[in-house]
Amino acid sequence: MAFTDLKLFALSSNQKLAEQVSKKIGIPLGKSSVRQFSDGEIQVNIEESIRGTHVYILQSTSSPVNDNLMEILIMVDALKRASAESVNVVMPYYGYARQDRKARAREPITSKLVANMLQTAGVNRLLTIDLHAAQIQGFFDIPVDHLMGAPLIADYFERRGMVGDGYVVVSPDHGGVTRARKLAQFLKTPIAIIDKRRSVDKMNTSEVMNIIGDIKDKTCILIDDMIDTAGTICHAADALADAGATAVYASCTHPVLSGPAMDNISKSAIKKLVVLDTIEIAEDRLIDKIEHISTAELLAEAIIRIHEKRPLSPLFEASRVK
């Protein structure tokens, strides 16, 4: 199918994913270049005409977060000045999403600040996957299309016959229960919850307390929206193994995997960690336990549906995406 007024550009964060998405849509990737001056300033050049076209920019605000965010803002400005009909940001991973409310006095709400910056730059629409907090959609006064990773993760386990009562989907904390319930619904399994208390003096670490639900002699599937240092998910996996689970699999939408994450995963009871490719992981950092699922088909289908003014709701069904 030819889309003459649709263009897709990739910046620095997800080049491989952008190439796959463009192939699935059936359009060439837009010609642009990004370079940094010696003082760290970013320059973006668009190397083809985009006048009157609907432009989609694919970029996650993953590490280096601030550089990737600035690239988007500068690219949006360049596109607006070059008379693009609309500028749509496809952000598989929305950085700064964890700072979504004031938990203590004098704290910023950075996810709202990022929303303001994107809108002020001139973004017309945001397409993203599994925001850390769904209410971030309300920080925007433009349309936000919020896709789910659970159908893709469910499809992975379904293909391997991991469905039914011999399995249990586990949420590593209370906040992820809705996500776990959705995956359990797809896989027709019960759910369990890990009740944990986060350590107050160290960021990104937590200690497991107790397990709510029956996991003894069952294969557990942990699900979270993101894994950063992997402390939470690894402690959860070890607690499940100690409590009598026969095997522990883990899954997440966003593999941030910073700091000691790879080492933690290697040493943990996790048999396989299933992640989506919303964040590109360097080849030299990959370990055998990690298995990738591509989001290219999901994103391509979403872009086509938005462009053709069709609903996105069919993409929330497990059988709809491959």
C-alpha cells in the first residue's frame, strides 16, 4: 500500500526498530542526520522535502535520556518550520515517567514537564507503549495513543503452550496488578501478588516481603512495565523459587537494564526474561537469559490505523498482533 503523504523518521535511540517499522508500513525511512558538536550541542538536518506530509518520528527517551529528548524537540521544531502537515512522536519508551507525582515535599513532576515541552515544541500526537503511570495521558492536551505490551508478551507464552492452571502470573508489587490481571486473562491463569517494602535509603532497590496467592508447584510468570537495575524482579523471582515455584519466567515492556541489572539477572532464579524492543540493548550487553519480542508490527499497524483514521482498539487483543 502506498502512503504518499506519510513519512517516518528515526533519530538515535531505535534505528533498527525504525527500519523494521518502515518495512512493515511499506515506506522508506526518511532521510535525516543527527550530529553533536564538540560542546555537546545537537544539530538535526532533514535531507528531503516534507512539506504537507504527516510525519512520524520514532525515538525512545532511553539512555542517554536528555540527549534523546533534545533530539526529538529539535527535530519537531525543524519539521514545523519545514511545513509538515502534522508532527507525531512515536515514543515506545517514555522517559521520566516515574516522576509522575509529588511523593515528598519540593519534588518536581518531571513527566508533566516533558509533556509540556513536547506540546510547546509543536507535537500533534503521541504514540507510546505502557506508560509507567496511565494518568500521564492526562498531562497532555493532544491525542495520546497508549498501546499495551501485554498482548505481545501473552502471544510469546501462548506459542510455547504456557497457559492454564499449571501457570500463575505474578505481579512484583501492588501497582502492577492491573497489568498482571490482563496477562492472566490472555493466558487463562490465576494471579499472585508479591507484597514488598522498598528500602528508604537506596533508590532502585527493594526487599521482598510475602507472596499473596498460591504458587507452590507452579510455573510463575512475573510481569512488570519496566526493569531498571532488576533488583525488584530478581528478589521477587528468588522469593517465588524459595516458596516452591517449579520455574520462574519474567517479562517486561521496557528493558532499561541499567547498572548491575545484567549481573543481577544472571545470578537470579529467572529462567528466561522476555522483553520488548522499546529500548535498544547493545549486543555486547546481551545475556542468554534475555529474549526479545519485536514491537515493529504493533507500531506499524498503529501508525497505519492512525493515518487512515481507523480505531486502535483491535490492537489490544492478543490474537491481533503477531
